[in-house]
Amino acid sequence: MNIKLIIFLIIFCLLFGIFIFYNIFKRKITLQYSLMWFSYCILMLIVLISSPILGEITKFLGFEVTSNMVFFFGFIVLLIISFTLTRFLSIQKEKITTLTQEVGILKRKLDEYHGKN
């Protein structure tokens, strides 16, 4: 892989890590979900630093260019992260629906109680 591309991707991963830290300190994302992104950045840095091994893996898997393999696996990791977040969103939607129903029931009981007094 071209050394300029490796340097660019390493700088990008480091800046992305700083961006994640910034969002954690500003309380825009939770630590739980930032760990996924940190692990992605660390994995990318390890892959980029071990470029000679990466070339051998590229040949073994049949990719023409190493950067294609790096971006392909990056895409796969992002799909996994996207699915995980979608699953979390679905769980939260169920919890919100249940909470809304419980609040409605409690509000109705409270109105009935105040109506009797």
C-alpha cells in the first residue's frame, strides 16, 4: 500500500479518536457506544502499522490492492456497528412504548382518584 495513503489513514484514525474523546467529554455520546468506535480505530491502526503482513493477507484473500481490502473490511465493521445500533434503537423503542403506556395508565388512575375527591 502507498505510504502516503497509510500516513493519511493513520492521521485520520487519530483525529477520529480525538473526535470521539471530545464527544464523550461533551456528553454527546456514552462511553458504552464510544468503545465500539475506539475498537474500530485501534483495529485500523494495527492493520495500517502492520503493512507487510497486510500485503500477504491481501494476496491470500485475492484482493488486487491492499487499500481495497482495508476499506472492504472497514465497510464490514461499519455494517456490524450499524446493525448493533439498529438493534439498540429497536430495544429502546420497545422500552419507550412500555413506559408511555405505564405513564398513561398511572395518569388515568390519578385523574380517577382526583375525580372522586
